[in-house]
Amino acid sequence: MGNDNLTRREFLRSAGAMTAAWLGPGTARLFGARPDRPNIVLIMADDLGYETLGCNGGTSYATPHLDRLAAGGMRFEHAYCAPLCSPTRVLLMTGRYGFRNYREWGVLDPKEQTFGHVLRKAGYATCVSGKWQLCKFDDPANADHPRRSGFDEHCVWTWHYRKKKPSRYWDPFIWQNGKMLAGTEGKFGPDIQCDFVIDFIRRNKHRPFFAYYPMNLVHAPFIEPPDMPGKKRVGGKGQANYAAMVAYMDRCVGRVIAELDKLGLRKKTLVLFTGDNGTPKGIRSKMGDVTIPGGKGSMTDGGTHVPLIANCPGTVPAGKTTDALVDFSDFLPTLVELARTEPPAGVPIDGRSFLPVLLGKKKSVREWAYIHHGDAAAGPKLRAVRTQRWKLYADGRLFDIASDPFEKKPVEENGRSSEAKKAREQLTLALKSITGRP
């Protein structure tokens, strides 16, 4: 595919050509009455690997709402993120790989422009509700951090407050629109944040809106959600609580979808659902007879392969499964193209808009996905480039993921594997094109 780092001018030229293609003469109007101004709801669950959803073949958990969302839209088999939440969130929001802008855990560089900035500038109402984890709210300078990061409204867990990590679930500490939310005793944090998203949608139903919903569920501690017997408010370990949390997460998604239906907004709203990294270690999930161990924090598929569902009735093809590659730098340029606006100026954007895939116009927009764990100092074992089948680390290890999904043994090209040799050559060039180094 060549160098995947687009300049602003190149991005605008390619986005303009694509927009003309799908909004040209004779093309059916998309997104209801506002083809150029779709509403966008981006939902991201916490610690939810690809194998957890029934629509992906998972058999351990109940995910009926997400399964229906996939059946009525498009399901991606190859979406990849960073192995842990903080670098993934920075990557997702900026469209830029970690070696460019990741500074430290729980910090979003204030110089960075996010998809919130871009869409707010384009006239969208914007909100974030759920897990922020990009600043410390006990620093008075961060009181309006989400607003300065592009969001008109916010309702987020204060992951760090007064030198502690307070509860995200029962009796939660929630920072809402610049101050600590009162009256949360006896309440369940995910309910408060789901209610906030729904209220935001109701209040902005007559204008374009962007609701970014990075859920707290299903991250540890593995508690019993409100609909489980006992409703214990302490953390626990074990498969049963994790399964209950997955089911509750699914119901929260279902509540948002039901509200869009009730307001008549489904055909005007693109809903995207994904996860921020793999399933926690210690959790074991089934895909039929195959057991998938949680791999959060790992550069393997267990840490980086996540679900991705896109749904917009009448626009995104229903019942479609795609093997198109998506890495998390691709979300910002996709939202930019959806909103028919401009990307952040003066910085390279690493992502590629996958809107052509969503519209059924292209099979894929990239030939490889890049996985980077950490900042610019990340070592060769924390940098990899991959296709659907092959994965090459910067230290030279090549894996055939199709036959070795847990990366047990690197492939040795000995003249008998022409496919492996070709894959190494192609991915080596790709790796050099990203960072200028192997």
C-alpha cells in the first residue's frame, strides 16, 4: 500500500474523491434526510476481546443485542488495537500511532487534536460518557479536560482522585461537566453513564451529534451487576461475574439502540461498537470447542484482536461479514469523512477511512495493520505489522496466524515456503514505511 501516513492535503483530496463517488448523481441519499451529517455513536467496551461475542463465534457469554446489531449491519473479522487501554484511547481519538504522541499512562498530550475537536468544529454536539482515563481530576487544571479535548459534555469515571482509584461501579466517583457528581451512593456507575448518553441523544435529536461512549464495563474488579442475585458491591474473581458483566454491557448497548429506534434516528445514525484491548488474563472463553485464554497486555491476538460492528439501516449492508483490515488509527479519518469535514491540520494522520468498506464500495482500504505498544521508545517486540494471515515483529519474528494464532513458533523460511518469504518481504517494507526503521 506504500506509505500510510497521509498529509492533510492528500487526505482531503482522497476524501473529496470518495465523497463525490458516493454522493454523486444517481446515488441514493444516505443517512435519511442528512446524507452529509450523520449522527455518530461510538461505543467501546473495556477489556473485551474478539472471542467474547456470539456473533463472532463466542459461546461463553450472552450478547443478544450486539448479535442483532451485527446481523443488521457489518461485522469485521480483523480489527486491531494496542494491547492496553491508555495507548489505545490516545490512538483511537487522534488517528496517530503511539510513537508520535503517546507520552505516559493516563495522559493525553494537550497539543493533540481528537475526533471530538474535529466533529465539534464541524457543528456536531459532542459528548463523552464512561471511562476517560486521560487525566487526573484531582489536579484543578484538569477540571474541564474532556471539554478541552473536544467534548461539549462529559460524564466520566474519575480513575484517579486524591491519590486513589475510586470505584467505577457501585458508589462511583463520576466527574460530570466539570465537577464531582453528587448523590451516587447506592448507584451503579455504568447505569449513570448509559443514562447520560441517552439523555444527550434526546436533547440533540434535531441536530447532528457525536456520542463517544467508552464504557467502564467489563474491566476488573469482577463485580456482580444490578441484575445478579445478591448485588455484592465488592470485587470478585471468576468466570461467573465476568459473564454477568458482559451480559450487562450488552444490555446497556441495547438501551442506547432502543432509544435511537424510539426517536426515529436509526437510519440517520451510524453506530460503531468495539473493544479497547483483549480479554483479561485469567478469563477463559470458548469458541465452540476451542478455549481462548484472555491475553490483555499481550501483543498477540489475545491482547490486540477486538470486535468491530457497524450498523446504520439502509446505508451499511445488513448481514455483512468483512475481512477488511482496520487498525485503531482508522477511526478518526472515518469520522472525518462521514462528517465531510477536515482532519487536524499540521500533523500526519496514520489512519485510513474505512467508510468505503462500510458502504460496500471497497473490500478493504489497507493491506496491513500496525500494532504499537507504548511510546517512541517501544522496543522491537512491541512493534508489529500484519495482514489477515501473517504478522511480522520489528525483531524479525514472523508468524502464520492462521495456523498459529497463539504465536507459539515463528516461521522459518527455508526455501520451501515461498508464501512466508513473500510475506516477510512485503511486511518488512510496510514496517519501514511507517517509522522509517525496521
